[in-house]
Amino acid sequence: MAQADNLSEALKKLKLASADSATDSVESCLDCLLKALAHNNANASEKVQEMGVLSLLPTLLAPQSSCTPKVANIIAEVAKNEFMRSPCVEAGLIPPLVQLLHSKDQEVLLQTGRALGNICYDSHEGRSAVDQAGGAQIVAGHIKSLSQNTDPDNGKLLTVFCGMLMNYSNENDSLQAQLINMGVIPTLVKLLGLHSDNTALTEMCLIAFGNLAELESSKEQFASTNIAEELVRLFQKQAEHEKKEMIFEVLAPLAENDVIKLQLVEAGLVECLLDVVTHTVNGERDEDVAQLKTASDLMVLLLLGDESMQKLFDAGKGSVFERVLSWVPSHNHQLQLAGALAIANFARNDGNCIQMVESGIVQKLLELLDRHVEEGNVTVQHAALSALRNLAIPVVNKAKMLSAGVSDTVLKFLPSEMPPVQFKLLGTLRMLIDTQADAADQLGTNSKLVERLVEWCEAKDHAGVMGESNRLLSALIRHSKSKDVVKTVIQGAGVKHLVVMAMSEHMIMQNEALVALGLIAGLDLVGAEKDFVGAGLVQVLHKLLSDERTAPEIKYNSMILICLNVLPLHKEVQGLAFIDVVSKLRSHENKTVSHQASLTEQRLTAQS
């Protein structure tokens, strides 16, 4: 109890002494207060608040006074309590503290930096007041001029100043932008290079980078520094999981920028990541699992940049490329996933795709998919299918992949209820059968597949799956040009979906639908007639021809379809006065359209 009584006494004395400016007695009161704060900070702070001591402190913060560092230290201590931060601002402490930042005295600067940093911590009022007083600019200037000096005392001051700027701007976009405009990024990067042995300072820099890197505007500034080299160098020195994690948290947002991706690759980050994978792949500890995931995710992120990806592909001979391929047959799901995503990213241009298919990658992906058919991991399924879809884009790869049995493996996932897997499965099959008549014929007569496609054509909740199913249905007909495929589609009730697809907002899909409908009419009009009438084909064509916004090729294909259907659907065609619409198109600016309009008009006239 004596402590509290002493404190009350001391605070009373402080009020009197500060009024008389009796320095000695002020000093002893301050010492007593610091002791009480060290003993029980929250209680002592409440007492300070109750007795109205904060309002005395601005006058005691005189630059030339000997007790100034102690006063600043007291403010730093009381501001550790959340309930004291707003009162500190209201007591007018910020302007005199900011003035003290011009001091030459190391101890004054240190305590002032602590006080401002603690008042700003999670406090909107604190930050606003420091912003208005211009405190951040002065601190940023100090960091810049002090950064060259590697004296240990100096390191402590730099750490406090960096911490103050971090508390000032944390999770506040406009204040972070302000710091970026002041040019703190190049300063902090230099700091990291010069003081990499100072753990506390290094950590402060990393946290600051992590905060600032979230802002898009920071990326250009980061890209103009040697941040990539510094972070990779720091990473290579770390043994502890926590430290590596901190660096990863800065690398991930930075690596979203393509220029920085390339810088990181050139600085040797990839080798570090591969090392992490080697050391953690068989680890049981949570931190091993976490590091493996972070490292392999970051690896995939680096491959999203065109230049960084091509550099690592290195004409298919890159050691990195080969190491990443070896992840696909791994027993670890995270590595399988990263390996498949990496292949999908390497497969972003024809040259790479052709080379990869020649190197036998397809077999590895098929084996991976086979391991995930029953109770499979959805993300791995999705990634492996993405890789196969990309590899199937170059024409020379299609036949090779078909004969390797890709379509059979992909079809094993038809029962999947996962839209992302359904979407990639459809895309892969559509890429594979493009220009491949036999494969289109074989798949198009597979009634199980056609039934599933028709079902997915109605997946209203998943526009992507719905669109891809329609496109695959049309592709099976267009590439096979086979009567059997048309029959299978008619029997599976697919015709109405192609009629709806002709009204899609995407011209490419409208065109694919009309060409497929034309082939259905040409190959089995009798079988399709009922569905054409039921789905309102003639009304759809009338709409397409009378709408001014319809593209020329869509108008052309619509008229071809009218000519094919004019006999069986005679009633509908007459009922809609098609001749008027078609004769208007004879003056269409597109020659192909106007020519087809004349032919169609003759055909319609002959029938009426």
C-alpha cells in the first residue's frame, strides 16, 4: 500500500513543483512515478489519469530541460495502456513531443520515439495528431540520415523509429501511401542490407515491408530497389521457422509483381525454396507442413510471370523445371498440387507445351489423376486437369495425348459433383477433340457423356460449367460431322440447349451453336424436327436476323439454317414473315451476308 500512497504524494508534489519549476523536486517525483509504473503500470497510469497529471507534462517537455527524457519515458510507459492513448492526445502531448524530434540528444530521441510509437499503437486519435504535427516526416528523415551508421546504440534508435512508423501506418492505407510518397521504401531496404546482423531492426523492417507491400503503389518502388537480393540473402541466413515465415510474408505480396518475380528468380530464391521443400517434405511437425505449403505456393506464384517462367523452363532443360516435375509423383498432396500447377503454368505457350508432351509428362499427370479418382483431393484433380487442358492446346499434341489415353482418364471424373473439376474436365475434352474427328465421334456417341453434358447445360448456379457443357456438345457435332453423334445428341435431349446457346451474349458461342444446328439439320432433320419446333428455333433465327446488333457471320449462319429448315418448318417460317427481314438484308454492307440474303429470299419465295 505504501507504494500507492507514495505515488499520490509524489503526484501532488509534482503538481506543486512543476508550478514553481523547482527542478530537483520535480526529478525525484518523476523517479517515484517511473518506479510505480515499473511495479504496476495499469494502476499507476490510472492514478496519473485521475489526478490530472497529464496536462502538466507539456510544460515539462522543454527541449533544454534535464528531466525531458524522463518525462518522455513516462509518457511512453503510460501509453502502453490502451485507455491512456486518447487522454495523452487530449492533454496536448503530441506537438511538444514532435518538437523534441529535432533534439540532438540520443536519449531524448529514443524516449520520444517510444512515446509517439506507443501513442499511435492502434489509436486513430494518436495517428491523426502525429500526422497533423508532421511527426512522420521528421522520423523518416532521421532514419535516412542514421541508416549509414552501424554503431550499436544507433541500431536501438533506428529500431524505435522504424517501430514508430509502423505503429503510425499499420492497416491505414492513406498513411502507408504517405510513407511511400516520402520515399521510406528505398531507405528501409538500404537499412536491411546494412544492419542484417541486428535482429530487432531486421524484424522491424520485415514487418514494415509486409505492411507496405499490401499496397499496389508500393510495388514499383520496391522493384527499383535491390529488395529481392536482400530478402534472399537474409533468407539463406535463417535457421528458425519463425524468421523464415516472416520473410515469406513479405515475399508473397511482392512476388505478385512480375518485375519483382524476375528479380527474385535472378537473386536465387528458387534454390532456397527447393531446399525448404527437400527439408520439410517428410516432416511431421506443423511448422514443416506450413513451410512446405508456403514454399511450394511461392514457387507456383513465381511461375505466373512470363519472363520468370520462361527463365526457369530453360528450354525444358532447367534443373528447376526437372525438380518441380519430380513433385508430381510425390506422396505429399501439397507437392502433387504444386507440381501440377507448375506444369499448368509452364504450359502457357505452344513451344513449352510441345516439348513437355514429348518429354512424357502426360503419363505422370494421368497416373496422378488415377490416384485421385476415388475419394480424391479436389484441388489436385483441378490442377492436374488444368495442366492437361493447357498441354492439349497445340494441334500437334492432341493426337499424342488422345493415344496416351487422356480422354479415358478424364472421363473417370464425370461423376464429380465439384464445379471446378467439372469445368476443367469439359475444357480438357473440348481442347482434345478440336480438329480430331475420330475422337469427337467416339466421345459424341458415348451416351453417358452426352447425358451428363445435357444435365450440366442446366447448371444455372454455375455459369462456367453451363457454358463449357454447351460448347463441348456443339464441338462433338462440329468436329465429328457424324450422323451417329447427332442421333446421340437428339436422343439425349441436347438439341434444345444448342438452340438456347444460339442466343448467347458471346458471339463465338452463338456461332458454334448455329454451325452445330446446321449440321443437325443437314444430317438428321427428321429426327430433330420435333426438338426444333419445341425449342422455338425459327423464332430464335427471326430474332437474330432482325436485331441490328447481330454480327454478320451470325446472320449468315442463321440464313443457312433457314434454307435447311424451310420445308419441315414451313408454317413457322411463313407465320413470322421471314421474307421481309431477309429482303432488308440484301442491302447489308457485308457482301457475304447480302449474297446469302438473295439466295435465302429466292428459296423462301419458291416455297411460299
